[in-house]
Amino acid sequence: MLQQIIDRRLAGKNKSIGNRERFLRRYQGQVRDAVRRAIDQRGIREIEKGEDIHLPKRDISEPSFGHGSGGAREIVHPGNREYVRGDHIERPQGGSGRGSGSGKAGDSGEGEDDFVFHLTKEEFMQIFFDDLALPRLVRSQLVEMPEMKSQRAGYSNSGTPSNLSVIRSMRGAIGRRVAIGAGSRAELASLLLQLAELPETSADPAVALARKEMEAQIAALRSRLERIPYLDPIDLRFRNRVRLPIPTAKAVMFCLMDVSGSMDEARKDLSKRFFILLYLFLTRHYEKIDLVFIRHHTQAQEVDEENFFRARETGGTVVSSALVLMDEIITERYSQGDWNIYGAQASDGDNWHHDSGRCRELLTESLLPKCRYFAYVQVAEEEQNLWEEYARLRETERAFAMRKVTDPSQIYPVFRELFKSEGAAA
């Protein structure tokens, strides 16, 4: 008995989704390298979008079979007018047939990759999170949609009977009847006054004829007014409701990073990935997010994102300068009543030994009372005096957390541990 299986699972409008998944699995190494390059070139605000990746033709070439030289073969040549069955054809002259290579090099023109593949926003984020060892359960939580609520949005001309507004409909019907019949009522009132002035009985034929004509006009006007519908379909008004995202408070995210000579590019890359995760996490909870970038060595400075990740200074490190500047910016621009304040600090732990105690005092007395959460990530294994001071702070402050990250695969597990209680706190 012949059995037929029909796959009725929903695959969306993109019918080639299976081919795309096979392509991404087959060339996952090249695609992951392209995503990593895109992350290095993007800003934090631009991380959540698609990407065009370029793959050399040699990387996606498929094996093929061909006939070797020699042997007896029967071939049909289209358009043959010279040869008949049994004729011998000489081999082509001039090499293996891969091209004569007669082109000349030039100094103009632009090269173009052999193959361009577009990654959607979802595919890009999937590969980005896979590189950070993101569990699938948590990934589905990160891409959750904001909650929606139903809200009144005036009235509509169409809708269901249950949403019919009787008062608004009757108000519109009365207004329509008044507007349509205004002219007829004014004319009717005028004719009634004129008719009252005429005598009911008169020997004059002209007066009797005028009275008869007025009575006919009055009857016609009354008939016209009676034909005005009491309630017309255009009078109906239905309560209209729309679904809107639940408004959330504003948030500001402070990114503090050491840019002294000990912070090499690998450590900056770890820091950037942590900041990206924090930004993506906050965008799922807040509609408006401001980013403030503060870099520091012996002095702190507020900069844009480009200089934040690219600059590298020499000399010592005074971490408290960044904390002081953060406190000043909060006081000037971000009121606690209007903003949810988050702080993220990345450093290799190197600090002037007399300054680490001051950092703990600044956090305890000034910053942590204003912040919803402050996370410190050390991108080096060695524990120095800054780590020791912060460890004392961790024991007493619930809004403060600290962890170490030395490899990209550790970033998301550490991030998840740092913000595991954020859903209950937000």
C-alpha cells in the first residue's frame, strides 16, 4: 500500500528556509568569521540588524565529475555540419582548456566577491549568541516581545455591535437631522407666518389661490422633514481600541572602561561584547536608553563610542576618576525619578593602590544609592587591590555584582549570572 506523508508545518513565507539552514550549517565557520568581523566594525546601538557576508568562490565550490582524456565516446555536437559518424577529431591546441590567460593587469576598477549572502537580523543574532555559548532557553527569553495593552482610541465608523456607543450615535443622529432639516424648517416657519396673515375666507380668488399654494408648500416641506431618517448608518459610532506596548521608564547605561596600556585589543573586545549584551538586555525592558561612554587612565573623559573602543593610552590607572565623572553626569543630566541608572565597568584590575579604597567609598556613598544595578567585569585572571576592595563591597550591597571573564565563551554565562535577578527587580 502506497503511503503519502504531507508536511503541514508552518514554514513562513520564506519557502527556502530549509536551504538557508543547510547553507548556514555547511559554511558555519566562514559565516561566524563574517559575523565576528561585523561586530568589530559596528557600534553597540547598531548590533541588532542583518548583515551581508561575502564568501570567496573557492570556499563554496562543490565537487564535480568530468570525463578524463582518452577512451571511445559517442557525443552529439549541436550544429555539426562538418563531421559524420566515424570521423576522428583532433584535440584542441593550446593547453588544458582552462583559458588562455591573455588578460592584462590594470590599476583601475574594483574587485567583487564571488558570492554574497544576506543574514537576517534573527540569523545574525543567533550566530552572535552562539559564539557566546548562549543557552537556547535563554535566547528565546532575550527576543521576547514587549507586553501589550488595549487602550481607548476614540470612535470608529465600523465595529462590532458590542462596541456600539449609543450616546455618541444618537448625538450624531440629532446633529445630522438638525443640519439637514435646518433650511426646510426655516422655510416652513416663514410659510406658516405668511399663511397666518391671510384670511381664512375671502371673496378674492387671488387670496384663495395663494392660500392654497402655501398649504401645498407647507405639506411638501413637512413631508420632506418626515422623510429624514431618525437614525442612519452613518450616525453609528463604535468605541475603538488599539493595542499599544506598555510604557516603560527610561534607562541610562554607563559604560566605564580602562584604556591604559595594559588593556590590549583582546581585553577591549571582551569588554565590548559584555557591553553589547547589557545593551541588548536593557532594550528588552526599556523603550528609551541612553548610552554614556567614560574611558579613563589617570583621568576620566566622556567620549563617543568610536573613541571609547579605539583609543589606547599609556601611563597609570586611577579608577576613581571615572566613578567621580559618572556621579557628576548623573547629577547634571539624569534624575533618579525619571531614569533607571545602570553601570557597567570593565577593567583588567590594575589600579593605583591608594585609589582602590576610594573607589569602594564612591560606590557605597554616591553611586550605588542612585543605580538600579552596577556590574564590574574584570577581563584578567590576576586579582589585584581593586578586586579585593570590590569583593568587600559585594558582600554588603545587593545592587553590586562582580565577575571575571578571560574568554569570549565565558561572557554570556557570566552575564546571565550577574543579571539573573533583574527580571524580579525591574
